Amino acid sequence: MVHTRAQAAAAAVAAAHMSEMPDAETAIVPHVERASTAPLAIANVPSVADHLANLAQHFIAQTQALAAEHSSVTQLADQQRAIVEELGEALTATQSRLQDQLQHLQMVQDVRGGQIERFVNDSIAHAQEEAQREAQIAASAHLEGVRQKLLEMEAKIDGGLENISQHMEVEAAATRIKASLKESLELDLQRASGAVRQDLLARVSSAEEPLRESIRSLVLDITTNAAHLLECRVQKAHTNTQSELNLQVQRQADATTALREQIRKLNVQAKRQARKSDGAALETTVADLVRQEVEERFRGVQINAQRESDANIKFRQEVQTQIRDYQSNSDRSIQAAVGEICKTIRDAVRAATQETEELKRDGLTQQIYGSDELNDGGDGDEPAADEDPALEKRMQEA
């Protein structure tokens, strides 16, 4: 741009000088014509001729000076033109060199870009391999921990199942104890009813009319007390068995709750581990694949844990259902046993009452027909009175 402006300035100066040259030449021509056309007038005046000669010399000198200046300007213009041509050639050469350098720089840039791209690709591939390796190591370590936790939970579940089996054995033992208790109570009641029947027979055979009502009320009181004591003992045994069953169920529920809490913590830890492994390489395909695989494995672990927890809940519900069924069956059996015992006692009392009535009639008949049997009946009155406290004691124990 600098050489172009200098060239334009030189061209403008040359044009200005060229435009001034015709005016000077045309200004000189009339004076020459006037000098040639009036030699006579000039010759007549010597001073004027000298003056004109001086003017002509002056103009000639001016013309020569102008011609010299014009030639110098022309030379200067030629020099400037040569300089401009040289500058143009130099500029062209510079442009060609710049283009060559630009092409060279472009090639170098392409080469450097390829090298950088290969380096970046290699670095990314290496980083992906490292991330994949670390993710696999972390996933394997975490899966190993999960496997150990699962083994521990399986061991605890096996222990819980053993406890449940022991609990079932305890229930079976309680059932056997209840059955034996029922049998012993029935035997005691049979013995007590037999003793009461014998005592009643002995008393009624020797008692008089005013004592019958008191004996009947005594029998009813003894029967009521025996039934009440039997019901209390059965209720106490049922309460103890129920408390033991509730304690076993509560222990099993606590063990199941602890297992569920461990499973929940394990799931939370797995989710956190999965989130950490996801944040390590979100922009790489390999990391995404690893994350998906880890999530699938964690999902499988969660599903298995959920199934195990569902199985534990179902088993617990079945145990509770069995316990409720057992309680209802035991209640029904106890109620049936109490009903049978009460019915037996009532039948025994009725039979004793009937026998008393029969003995009463027999006693009246004996009083009418003979006094020997009345004396025997009077003798039997004393052992009945002696057996009264023993009978009440046996009934209270029953």
C-alpha cells in the first residue's frame, strides 16, 4: 500500500508539470513573433532593443530552465516508473513468497492437527480403557461385597428358619402338654366325681330330709368351684403358651426387620456406588455400557432381595395364620373340654340326685319295715361327716 501511494503521488506531479509546459511554450511564442515582426521599431529605439534583447535572453533562459526542469521531471517520472515497476515486481515476489509460506504453514498446520487429533484419540482411548478397567474393578469388588452380604443374609435366614422350626417344635410340645394336661384333668375330674358320687351316696343314704338341700347346694358349689378352677388352670396354661408364641413371633419379626434394614442399606449403597461410577465417565460409550451393566446387576440384586423379603413376609404371615388357627383350635378344644367336663359333672350330679331320691325311698321303706337297717344307716352317717373336709379339699385341688 505504501508503494502504491508513492507511485500515485509521482504520477500526479508529472501530470501537473506536463500540464504547465504548453502554457509556458505558448507564452513564449507571441513574444518571439512580436520580436520578429517589429525589427524596425526596435531598431529605432536602442534602449528598447536592448531591453527586448534582455527580455528575449531572459525568456530563452526561462525556456531552457523549463526544458531542463521538464527533462528532469521526465527523468524523475521514468525513475519513479522504474521504481514502481521494481516495487510491483518485489510485491509480486513477496506475495508469491507469502503464498508459499501460507501453503507451507497450512501443510504444517494440517500435519500438526493430524498429530494432535491422533494424540487426543489415543489419550481418549487410553482414558476409556483405564475408566473401563477401574469400573470393572469397582463393580467386581462391589459385587463381591454384595455376594458376601447375600451369603450373610442367607445364613441369617437359615438361622431364622431354624428358630422357626424350633418354635414349631415348641408349639408341638405345648400341644402335647395341653393334651396331657387335659387328660390329667379329666382323670382328676373323673376321680373327683367318683369320690363325690360315693360320698354323696354315703351321705344321702344316712341323711335326713333337711340335709338334702344343703347337700345339693354343696354339690353345686363344689362343681362350680371345680369348673372355675379348671377353667382358670386351662386359661393360665393357654396364656403362658400364647405369651411364648408371641415372644417367638416377635423375635422372628425383629430378625426379619433387621434383614430388611440390611437389604435397604445394601440397595442404597449400591445406588450410591452406581452414581459414582456413572459420574466418572459420562461422555464415553464404554462408561455408559459399564453403568448399564452395573445398574442391571444392582436391579437383579434388588429383585432377589425383594423376592426374599416377600418370601419372608409370606412365611411370617403363614406362621401367624398357623398360630391363629392353633389358638382358635386350642380355644375350641378347651371350650369343648370344659363343656364336656361340666356336662359330665351335671350328669353325675343328676345321677347322684336320682340315686339320692331312690335311696330316700329305700330309706323310708326300711324305716317302715325294720329298724336294723336304720341303725346301720346311722352308723354310716359318721364316716360321711368325717369325709366331708377331705372331699372338699379334693374338689378344690381339682
